[in-house]
Amino acid sequence: MKKIIVIFGTVVGSWLGWWLGMHIGLMTAFVLSMIGTGAGMYFSRRFTEI
């Protein structure tokens, strides 16, 4: 179950970063997507360890 939550958090973080960055440009969307991926992975792993 932990892996599913981490995958879901990673996808949501990546999507949110891409959505925020697509209004500025392609590279910005890519960079924010990578940051969102890391943040989603970090926070979803922290959530599963509670």
C-alpha cells in the first residue's frame, strides 16, 4: 500500500508542477514538474511513515 501512495503522490506532484509551469513555457514546465515529482515523493513517503 505504501508504494501505491508514493506513486500517486509522485504523479500528483509532477502534474501540479507541469500545470503551474505550462503557463510560462516548456522548460519551466519541465523544471517545475521535476521539483513537483521530488516534493510529491517526499511528502507521500512522510505521510506513509506516520
